[in-house]
Amino acid sequence: MWVRRSAIRPVPRYARLPESSVRGIEATFSSADGRARQVAQASFERLNTQQPALTQYLAHKFSDSLDDTALALGHMLAVAVFVGFEGFAGRALRSLSTEAVAAADLALSADEELRRIDPQDALDSEDIVAIDQPALVAFVNEHIERTLDQHTDAVDVDDVDTVFRAILVEIVALSHAIAPPPGHIPTGDEEAQA
């Protein structure tokens, strides 16, 4: 049995997005007609309405100081991640408080520091998030790599890193915003983290 050493709480099994949900996000946002733009706009409005604390956090991270390519990437990924959780969890997706978003950001910062002080640790914080949300983190990485490949000379890599970290915080926060299904009995890890 592998023992996980991390400052990021494990995601309950019921809150892990399956690959089929992530493929659904890709299909929704890759439509060649104008429908994808309409879906993205409607999804952005739902994100603002249903997750105001998360939207405020992302707006702060995606400031106008980011270059246009990184900013566009950030907005697209933020909406796509939200749509993935919304489509998967439905009404079980609770609205995040400002404190919950700040806790996700703090957990990621603490995990990053934990890995910085232990040079023997082969995992990055991104890997820890990917252990619990592999399909979603793969989706995010694919879009980041594609953007970097297509805009090699035009995109600021530090700005893309800022976007990536904010999206990891979004994934961590939304992973813990899904209410347990009726009759769910918490595992030992869940009880310790509650």
C-alpha cells in the first residue's frame, strides 16, 4: 500500500471525475460551429453565478497583467473544469465559500513547500492532484502544452504557470465541493480530513 505524503486532502472516490466526463468537456468545447462559443458563454455565466468565491479568486489570478494568450487559456480552462464538475456532480456540486477556496490555495502552497524542502520526493504537487483527478489534469496539461506549442514566441511561460496553478487550485477546491451521495460511509481518510 502506498502512503501518500501531501498537504492536499485526498479526494473521495465519489468526487473523482471519470474519463468519460472529461471527454464530454472536450466534445462540448471543440465544436466547429458557433455552438461552442454559446456554450462557453453560458457556462461562464453559470460559473459566475454558482461559484462567486471561486470566480473572484480566478479573476484575481487572471489579472490584466497576464498576456492575452495566457489569459484566454485561463478563462477557457476555468470554464471547462467547472463544466466538468457541474456535468458530473449536478446538484451535488455545492457553492464554495471564500474560505474553502483560500484553503485549497493554502493546501497547494503547503504541498509545494513540502516538496521543495524534500529533494528526494519525486512527485510534484501537480502529480498529487493528478493522482485523484487524472483525466482532468491530463486535459488541462494537454491544452497547456498545445498552447505553448502553437504560441511559442508569443506567450509568457510564467503567465502560463500562473494560470496552471490557479486551475490546480480550482480542481482541488471543486473536488471537495461535491456532496457525498446518500448513504455514503466515509473511509478512514475522509473521517480524518472532515
